[in-house]
Amino acid sequence: MLRSEDKLNAVMSFWISNLGWDSSALRIRPMLFGCSLEKRLIPRAKVVKYLLSNGLMKKNASIITPFSLTEELFLKKCVTCFEEKDRSRLLTLYQGGC
């Protein structure tokens, strides 16, 4: 039980404190609480933040959708569809680079 509670708190803390995003998105897709922070949420968050800050993702686009996509679909829609310069940077971010 404690492990589950710790996981919920870690995901919620990352979402709100580190990303500064609204927790209501997590209520829409509670399955994200089951995802690995290190393997899925953090790498995808880096990509989404890059897309938003570089105008490659619309400000009104769902920030939750990229976290719900399969690996293949995420790469197709959020990484490999961009021009080489951005694609290279996105791959680096997604694979754990800074």
C-alpha cells in the first residue's frame, strides 16, 4: 500500500511541481499513475516542453495525449515528424540527454 501511495505522490509531485501543469489532466487519464516516471513520463515531458517552447505544439493542444500514446505513435507524432534539426534534438531529449 505504501509503495502505491509513494508512486501516486511522486507522479503528482512531478506533474505539478516540476512541470507546473494542472493536476486535473491526471484525473482525466489516471492510467498515467501506473507509468514509469523515469522511462515514460520524464522523457516525454522533456519532448512536450521542447515542442511547446519552440512553437511546434499548439498552446491549446492536449498536453496529456502524448503521455497516453504507444511508443511507436509517440515517436511518429511527437519526434520523427519534424525537420532534422528539431528531430535530432527531440530524440536526444527523449533518450535521456539534456
